[in-house]
Amino acid sequence: MVQKQADKNSSKNKGLKKLFLLFVFFSVFASAHPLPDTKVMFHMYPSGAAIDITAPLRDFEIVFNGKITPDQKKKIQEYFKDHIKISSENRFWNIELVDYKISRTRDSVVGLYDKIDFRITAKPQKKEDTRNFTLHYDAFVHQIYNHKSIIGLASDWEKGVQNSNQILGVAARDLDGNIQPLNISLEEGNFFTGFKSMVEMGFRHILEGKDHILFLISLLLVAPFFVEDRKWKLFHNKKSAVKRVVKIVTAFTVGHSLMLILGAIQLININPNNIEIGIAITIILSGINISKPIFFGKEVLIALLFGFVHGLAFANTITFFNLDISQFIWSVLGFNIGIELVQILIVLISFPIILYVSNRFKNIDLYRSAVSVFVIVMACYWMYERVESFLQ
């Protein structure tokens, strides 16, 4: 009788244990990390790396023990120095936090959530091999047990790689609960490949930028004309039209080249959304000017001023943090050469057509008005898109 009762109690205890384990099992999955994984993306340069870290804000607040405020840069800097270490040739690199920002984004699975983006630079203490190094990374993972950080390669200057999503590894706990270092070995590159990729990048940036192309054509459309009595009058001398287009394109080139340099070295730093809205405004004004002169013959000066705005947009594409002065100069030069090659191509194709049509048709004002409306409508559409994106 006593034995039966003991067996009954034992069976009951086993059942309770199974129920408890089942509860723990589902509790773990219920509290599992529901937000996207942290991404740690490397931008490799000859003298080091820039690292972009994107993480759910909630996760960083957990490991940071509190809310993030704009005045905590020093404390965040110390956090990453403790939890990101890079070594090569038995020496650790210098790790510096450049900036961080908080924003709201949307994920296809979890919907809207707050994220935090960090930009960090990593540079060897001496001139060392930056193609082979060891990453010791346990940020987030050291405190959030089931956290996972994806380590990837976003760009590689010496290999001419841009906008890559190559996965280098994962920072997470193994079966023993340890976080293993990641040995990274990159293929050898060279200066020529890096320079050529910058030329291609500038070339591609303009070809893919419909707004920049439309703006340039808007400037060219008024080149065969001069202002008289606040109306457009056609140049009868084609040489005068060619000289004018050279002046306009040169002014635009000088403007965007200057701002490209100032923006790339972070001497001027303006919110990219504001710049994109500014570009739309320049196109609207240029569109109005096609039909009715509003710059009163000062198109060359306006091209220079508008070039400033477009140059800042170019600079957002090529902000470098770990290039030495010579590499930086060659990079900016290569990117600018790519831009100029496309601009020259656009001028050589479009201006002869504009010049021919302007001299061929008597009712050119009607055609110019139609083009003006098209340009304004397109620019207003881009303006709407950018303002809507800015407000989200």
C-alpha cells in the first residue's frame, strides 16, 4: 500500500517536472528575440575600416541599462571599446565612435520599430595588414543570451566593391555558451581598382539619378536663348549658344565639385532629406525658367548656386572616414570624373537636339512651355515623395 502511494507520488512529481519543463520551453520561445538581428557592416579602406552597426533600440537600451540621450556619446564610446576589439599582428586597433542616431523603421515581419545606428571607425596603431584581422565582438550578445549579430562586408575600397551584403560571420553564443572571435581574411586589392571603382560609382550615380539628369537638361534648354524685355529670344549665332552652354555647365561643375569636397570631409553636414528636398526645389525653379525667365539672364550664377545643392547630395554618397589624404583626394577626383563623363555625354547628346529644334520650329515657345510643365510636374512629384518620407 505504501509502495503504491510512493509510486503514485513519484509519477505525479514526474508529471509536474514535465509540465515545468514544457512551461520553460515555451517561455523561452515566447520571450525569444522578436526584432531583427543586429547588423555589423564593414567598409574596408587601405588604412582601416568604418563600421556601421544597426540594432533595435530596445536591445541597446537593455545592454546600456537605460534610455539613450544625445549627451551620452562618451559612455557609448566606452561601451563599444569594451565590446568591439580588432587585432592584427598581435596589436589591437583604435576604436572610435563617430556618431549615432535613433530613427523609426519598418520591418516586413515585425512592422514599425525603433532602431539605433552607430558609425564606428577602426584603425591600426601602426601601418599593418588591414586585409587580415581578428574581430572580437560581443556587443549585445554578452548580456542578451539569445542575441545574434550578423557580421558583413558593405564595401571594400581596394577591391572596388560597393553596396555589398557579403556575410563574413555571425556573433552569437555557441553550444557551450561562448562567443568565439571571427578571423577575417579579405582578398588582396590595389589602388588602381579602388580608383576605377570610384569613377564607375560617379558614372552610375548620375545615370541612376533621374532628378540630376532632368535638372541638367533644364539648364541646357535655355542655353540657345537670351533675355530681352523679360522674354526669351533666340540666339542667331550658334557660337553664342555654345559659349553659353559651356559657361552654364562649367558653373554647375564648379559648384557641385566644391560642395562635394566640403561635404565629403564633413565640413558641411546637412540632413540628406533636406538636401533631396532642396534638389526638387531647384528643378521646379529651373522648370519655371524654361517657359518664363525668372533668373533674368543670370543662369550661369544660378547654375553655380544650384550646383552647391547637388554637390551636397553627391557628397552623401562618398563620405570616407579612414582614407589618408592622398587616397581621399584620388577618391573624390575619381568620383567627380565619373560624374563629369556622364554630364559631358548628356550635353553632347541633348544640346545639338535642343539647338536644332530651337532653330527649326517657329512655335518653339509652345514646345518649351510643354517641357516646362513636364519638368515642374516631375519635380513636384519628387518633392511630394521626399517630404512624405521626411515626415514619416
